[in-house]
Amino acid sequence: MGEIATISFSDKTHRILVHKSLLRGLKMPQYIRFLLNKKSRCIAVQACDPVDRDIFKVPEMKADDSYEISSAGFVAFVYKLAEWDKEKSYRIEGTFYPGNRLAEFDLSRAWTIAPEQFTDNEEETFRMK
């Protein structure tokens, strides 16, 4: 079975949880960036090079690690665009596009998760949908 592109958002903590399955599907990149399409209300996570703009370095990860990005402005923008409830956290599964080194997420397909589900425990992640 292939990897599932998964990402979670929390407005309360201003964090984005980039799931390990997403990073594996992008071939464990050293850097990623977020792309946003306001018209289609989609975001993408793209593997990129260190010379690209607005990038995030992906740390070396151990099995129990998670990769969270703190970005109050970006998280607030995504919540506003998606018309999400700021009191709730959300998770989205996306689609990989290997030729473009990215995964795309339709914000309208997100589902709510409880605060304790804001985790990268892979056994839990896919059972809680």
C-alpha cells in the first residue's frame, strides 16, 4: 500500500502537523514549502530546494518524531479561507503528484479532530477519520 498524504491544522496552537506519511510520499525531502490556491481553496506541500523562497527545513526524523510548523499567520489564513471553526483542529488527506514533487489538499475535504488527536501516531491517524 502506498503512503497517504496527511496534514493537520490547529488554530489554538497555530501549528501545522506535517505527517510522516506525507514526508515519506515526498521521498523525505530536506526542504518543503506550502503553495496556496485561493480560487480552488487548495493547498499543496511541495518538496523543494534550499534556494527556493518561503521554505521550511525538514529535520532528520526518528520513528517517534513529529514535524510541526508554527505559523500563526499562515494557519489563520488557511482557517479563514476554509471557513473552519477556530476552536477545532482539522485533518486532511491529499493526493500525491510525484512528477511535481508535491501533495495537494482540498480544504473542503477536512474533518475535525479532537485536541488529543493532533498527533502523528500513524496507527491512530487513519482510524479516527
